[in-house]
Amino acid sequence: MSKESFVRDGLEQEKLLYPVSKVAEMFSVSKKSIHRLLQRGLLQSSGAFRHRMITRASIEKFMSNVTWRASLVAAVFYLLPRAGQSLILALTSLGA
């Protein structure tokens, strides 16, 4: 059984919510960085509990966006080294 799962009624299930500290550990960043992502709307959390909990769906969506953007940035800088930065800024504002 993985660390991110638990057993309920004899069946292994993945967690739906993760604390900020666990997400920071998963991303190898500080808790402050995760709070910044929350403030920017790049991650969504539930305030229903005493501490902020980040949804698994939000983490998966963020990771797919990060992968897509990283590929785009690499392609733009490879193809258009001089104009790449302004193009990336324009595309980032559209995708965020």
C-alpha cells in the first residue's frame, strides 16, 4: 500500500485531500511556495477543515499545466531565442 492511500471498508483508496506540508514535500518546495500557488489560483484548496487541504484533482491539473508550459517554453526558446520571452509572457497570461 502506498503512503498516499488508506484502507476503508477493506478497500485501498487514494486520498482526495492533502495538507500544504505534504504537497510542499511532494513538489520539493517550501510551504510558502505552495501558499503562493494557492494565492495565484494555480492550486485549489478546501477550507472546510482546520488547516488548508489541497485537492488531488487540483494537484493533477497543476502538474499537467506545468508539463505543458515547460514544453512550450523550451520550444519557444529553441525556435525564437530573441522573441521568445515576450511570446512566453503573452502565452502565460492566457493559460493562467
